[in-house]
Amino acid sequence: MSEKIINDFSITVATVNGSGSQTANTVLLRALFKMGIPVSGKNLFPSNIQGQPTWYTIRVNKDGFTARRDEHEIVVTMNPASFARDLESVQPGGVFFYADDIKTPITRGDISIYPMPVKQLIKGADVSPKLLDYIANMVYVGILAHILAIPLDKIREALMVHFKGKEKAVDSNFITIKSSAEWAAQNLKKSDSFYVEPMDKTSGLIMADGNTAAALGAIYGGVQFVAWYPITPASSLAETMNEYLPQLRKNADGKNTYAVLQAEDELAAVGMTIGAGWAGLRSMTSTSGPGLSLMTEYAGLAYYAETPIVIWDVQRIGPSTGMPTRTSQGDLNLAYFMGHGDTNQVILLPGSVSECFEFGWRAFDIAERLQTPVFVLIDLDYGMNQWMTEPFQYPDAPMDRGKLLWEEELNNLAGNWGRYRDVDGDAITYRTLPGNKHPAAAWFARGTGHDENAKYSEDARTWEKNMARLARKYDTARQYVPKAVIEDDGNEVGILAYGSVIPAVEEARILLQQAKGPKTDFLRLRALPCTPEVQEFVKKHKRIYCVEANRDGQLKQILTIAMPTEAAKFRYAGHSDGLPLTAAWVKNAILSQEVE
Amino acid sequence: MATPAPAPAAPLGLRQTNRAGMTKNDYKGAPSTLCQGCGHNSIANQIIAACYEMDIVPEEIMKFSGIGCASKSPTYFLNRSFGFNGLHGRMPSLATGALFGDTSLEAIGVSGDGDTASIGMGQFKHLVRRNAPMLYIVENNGVYGLTKGQFSATAEVGLSLKHQGTNPYMPVDICMEALVSNATFVARSFAGDPKQVKDLIKAGIAHHGIAVLDIVSPCVTFNNQVNAFHSYTWGKDHEAPLHEISFIPALDEIMLADEFEPGTVREVTLHDGSQVILKKLEKDYDPTDRWQALHMLEEAQRENWLTTGLIYVDTSRPALTDLYNLPATPLNRLTEAELRPGRESLDKINADMA
């Protein structure tokens, strides 16, 4: 046996979709996390309810890198259909676990092989027959725990988190895990080099998915109205709200301070959201690309009528159905220009799961301050996968409800106000809400041409003046959106990225140096329109690589338009195949353009 | 046994005020830009009259519309009410969201036959099935006016229009669509019958839930041929009211026995205590019987009748916003203290995820 490899490898588990393996995989992930070892987990699943092959990959990395790798040192397969491909995928010197009822011949001699008598080990399980398949996944948890040296008490702690402290569910799973680990201790001789050892690199962190973080952020942001329509990978965002809102948002009389409505489609979901936003509620919807497309016309109206709403887009890949369970950052251009005519939308780009929480509440402050739609773009990788992340920080600022006039303020103004009158010079005007009883309160929101008093107008000058104000308002937005996060050591090369590609970029920067490539500075973009420091960063650097998970380099396109004099500096280093980017790919993409 | 009826309301006039202290002027809108003689203008006037007579403060009404001639008309009534003119066919969703802002407000939506029965059919039917508390008026003329006279989905089969030829398709019956979508209030009227229009508007506002009011409102420019279903002449000749309608607000309680002979009227008491009095005409029609309502609509379609009146009403079902356990204070007046959970709750969530 060669030298021990500790806390630095990837595990891939191959199962059948719908067999309940998600519990087993997240329990493994969290047990490692609870050992203090940096981990990341990614569910690479098909668009299917039950029966198709599905893979879950866990990266264990002592240095804290969490990007996906293409290589897997340890592969577990429970699925006859993917057996040959799974066996082939193990790195030389790696490990292969398989359910021993699969009779496919083993064709490799360069890896360690462990058969698992799954059927035998679940015989004694105290569960109903329909849960047997589900319990079968606990067998590999137990055997893997023994071979890799994951303490069983950590597994039990992870089960407690998964089943929210329900002892009975925990025990029925744990019994199988324990007996499987015991079986492995008695029957398997360790022939591989892979081990886990406790560390202290996850203390103070939590493990959560982005959709949950976004939902909770919105709840702490005082969300009052949610309209949504089911779509992968966004559904769990709204569903998580339904889970937490009843616990967190009842008033002293037990009444709900919110309403959640499942709409008939995304056309209606966004319409409802805009109606509620106009009526003064903190209002949001959550969707993915196809739904976003359907929301386009209403998003344009909300921009023009100046209605605050929040739209979460958990991106997946492709037009139409595309690959609905695969990730991408392909909606940036659509969201940025969303609406016909002249439109610019405000976009927030969380760069971690913890930031999904933060932008969850902040998005409402920004939307109500600017009286405009705010889009928050994440993707399937953030939205549906579990990530180590900083704990959710309680909002550090009071709610900003923006420029609102109630009865008292209108009295003070003697009723002299205009809905679209720019009295402060920041292009943001004052608004009143339905229910305001002042006789001068009411105004008529419309997509038709309107003057400063919201009256119908087809006057050319009035139209142009209003549109110019909206353009100025987009400038004002730069003061209110999150600033970029910059690491600048004065290098020639800068990298610009946002969202779930960030872990790959962070690792790639180190890989680049190891490969004698360029030292790089890094700007993590968190919003559009760009804040001033983005322009400074671009000006300072000779070459700027935009790393994105889309085909066309959509951020590069937007920046090229925004900074035409710098356009030649921008290079594209991304790709889009539905899988999260790897650090190796990013490194190579940059390196190949550096040597040209 | 008679309770004394209050003194009859003073005759309407611009200087008079209603019990809300408003003059009729307070309910007016901008001058209409629709065609002279358009049925929609007459309906706008009846909305003004109904709201004035019901003593509703204009600030306590929200107006909604989609796109089209009918949808332009909210500009022409209730200037002092909040309004939102949304997208074509998608006023229902806009209104649905807005209804949650302050549930004490009344809501009136005005749509057209294109806006409701073509592009907006889906949203219309979902608004109806959710029983959103609002009066939803369809100003139905069988034709697209602003785009110069194309057929709409309610145009009768065989209708010939100047530049369009002959309509080959069967029409959509908006009342039927509402009824099969479980509407709790379905009525039909004719813009040429202002008294009935006004009473049905009042009843629709008083109804707690969706009130669909399909008003045949002739397009004097594009679809007013003597033989067209949606014309003044045809409507006047063929209107067959189910009953004579009177609307009695809750405050004006009267004893019916004093005014009507026994057996000649049917009363429907609405959520706010007001009553719709339906005076029997030829046959006894029971608007609380959904089966009879469907039968009547089918019969009217076969016989080519313009049957008007209160077709169906069910006062027992909760309205959309009743289903949400909302506080007495309007949601849009809640403060940060009520909307942002405490810090400890987040500490616990973080601890559970550690």
C-alpha cells in the first residue's frame, strides 16, 4: 500500500434516480463537514422522477477548495446500468465500491475493489418493504465510513441534522449504517490509501443550499408576498418559504404577515408580484430561465411603471427545456435587458450561499429604494447543492422602504406631489400606496406614456424626458447595489467572475502560479450596473479574463458595452456544458490565451 | 311588521353629497377618448353613479384593466382611486397580487372581450376559480376596436365585418366560462340598459368574491350592424331580462313585504348585508342554482337570446384573501418590527445548519 492520502480526494456515488440516495449522500457530506474537513457536494442528476442513473460527487479537500473536479478517486456504484462507466471513471490507484448483486465483470487491476453485500445487509432492517431501497443506500455510508475512518458518531450527528432531530428516523437509518460498518470491519481488508482525519477547518461555518439561504434571507427581509410557479431548479426556494414562514412570520395574534400563492404560470406569477409590489408589499417571485422568458413583458412594464419587485432566477442550461437539471449562467443578458424598448434592469449576483441570504433581504431594500425590479441571479449549483458557508448574518441595516408618502406626509405637502416628479434630483420619485386615504394620494400606474403626475400622455418631449430620468435612475442604482469584492496586488492580469464559478476561479489562480502562469488579481462582481471600482479595476489591468458558465461570455459582452474604450482588454475564459466549472479548466483557458 | 324606511336619498346632482360627504364630481374621471356613443362610456357613467350611490370613498377603490378600448376606460372614472393599467390579458394576475396590499379596499377591473376571452382567457379563469374579491366587468363588443375592427373570440359565428370577411368560429360565452370555473357571481347586462347595469355593478361590488359582469357594449364604429349580436338595435330588440333588479344597500334596509306581492320577488343577501331584489318576470329563475344557470345559458345560446340579469350567485364561499389568515392591519402598513423576525430565531437556524 502506498503512502496515505488524507483529506484530499473526490468521491462519486452512482445510484438510481428516485432511490433515496440523496439522504445517504448529504449525510456523508455533513459527517465529513462535522469532522472539520472542508467538503463540497454536487448532485449531478437527470431530469427524471425515477429510474435514470444519477451521480453525487463529494470533494474532500484539506486546503478548502470546493470546486468540482473531473477526477474521482473513490467511486461507489449501486446502479447496474452505469456500472461499466463508473468502473472506468476511477482514477488509477483509486477505489471502487459496488453492490455485489451486480454481476458485471471487474476489468481493472489498478484500483482497490470492495464488494458490498447490500441485499444481505438490509435483510434485518426494521423498515417497511417500500423503504428497503432507501435503506440500501445506508449500506455504502456504513462501509465507506469504515474504510475511510469516518467516526460513526459524526454520521449520527449528520443524520440528526438531516431528519431535524427526529430520533426514530435517525435510528432506523443508523442501525443499517452501523451494521454495515461492522460488517466491513470484519470482512474487508483495507487495500487503498485514502483516509479522512479530523481537522478544524469548518468550525464557525454552516452547511446549506442557496435556495434555502435565499428564502430565509427574503423572510428576514420582510417578504410579504410571494407568487411562484414550479420549475427546476427554483422550486425549493418557494417551498422553503412555505416551510419557514409559518414559524417565523406570525404576529402576536397568530396572524400571517405574508401570503404565498402558487400561480397558474410564470406570466401570472410575475403579474401578481407586480400587483403586490405596486400595492406596497415586499413582493417576490422565483423562477428559472423558461419562466424568466415568460416574465419579460411584465418586467418591462415594472421597469417603466417603476414598481419594486424582486425576481430570483435560479439558472439552468438552455433555451426551452434545455437540460433542466444542469447548471449555467446563461440568463445574464436576458435579465440585464429584460423588457422590450429601452430597459436596464438591476441585477444582484450573490457569490456564496451566505450571500444568497444577505441579498435575499437586501434585494427588497434596493428594489423599494430604486422603485424598480431587482433580479437576483444564482444557478442550480448554488441553489440546489449544499455548500459550506459563513453563518447567515442578521441584517445590519434597518429596512429601507424608499420614498413613500402616507397621509401625514401628503398633509405636510398640502397634497402637492407628482408620482413621477424628480424633486430630489436623484431620479427617484415619490410614491403612494393603495389604501392611502388622502384625497390627493391616488395615481394611475400604466405602461402607456405618462407625465410627472402619472397622467396619460403621448407628448414626445414628456416621453423622452421620462425615459432620460429612468436612465439617470439606473446611474443612481450604482450607489445602492453591492460593491465588487477586489483582490488587487498590482498584477497585469485581472479575472472577473460572479456566482458559482468563484470556487473554480479561486483555485485556478493558484494552479496558474503552480503552472508558471501569470499572477492574477480578482474582482468578484456582485451587481449590475457596475459600481465605480469595477471600471477602475478594468482600467488598471492589461488583460481581463471573464470567467462564466455560458457559451458567449455574457458578462464580457455587457462590460464591452459599458466600457467601450476598454473593450479590447476583455477575454473570455468560460464554457457551458451543464456541469459546474473545474479549476483545471479555468486555468487552462487562461493559460492558453496567455501564451498566444 | 315594518321598520320605518329611512328618508329616500336626495335626488342626485353635482352639488349634493352622499353619506361619504362626496359629490358626484369626486367620482369622475378624465374626459373619455373613446368613440362618441361607445357603450363603454355609458358603463363608465354607471360605475360613477354606482360608487357615488353606494357612498364608497374613492380612495378606497382600486381600478384595474388590461389592454384595449375597455381597458382604457378606468381613466374615465374614479380619478381619486388608485389604478393600474396592466398588460393585455394579464390584469387578473396584477389585481390578484394587489388585493393583498390592503384587503379593506374594493376592487373593480374593466376588461374587454379580446382582453378576457382571447389573450387573457387563462388568467381570467384562474382569477375566477380563486374567487378573488373584485368586480370584473367585461365590456363585450365582439370586436377589436383599437386595432381597427378584427373579430374577437366572442364574435358570433357567421358575423361579417367590413375588412374581415365572415367569422368562421364559434364564440366564447364569458358567463359560461365563468360559471364552469366556479365563479361565485355571474351576471350579464346590456350597455343600453343603464339601470340594470348600475344595479348589477352595485351588487357586484357588494359581493364578497369574484363578480363577473359581462356587459354587451356595442362598438358603434366597427360592429353595430342591425343584425349583429353586439349591436344596440339587436340588443334592444332581443334583450330578455331574467328579472327586474333592484339593489338595496345594507344601510337602506326595507321590508320587502311592503313593496312587493308575495311570491313575486327573490332576495339575495350579500356579504355586507345589502340585498339584491330580483323581481320575477315571465318565469321563476333561481340564481343560486348552478345547474339552472348553466341550463339557461345553454338555452340562450341555442335560441340566440340576449338574456340579462343576475345569472348565478353563491355567497357562501370564502374569497381568496380570506384564506390567508391575514392581520386586521393592512399588510402594506405593517412595520419592520412586525416583518423582520428576531435575531435569536436566526441564531437557532444557523445552529441547526452547523
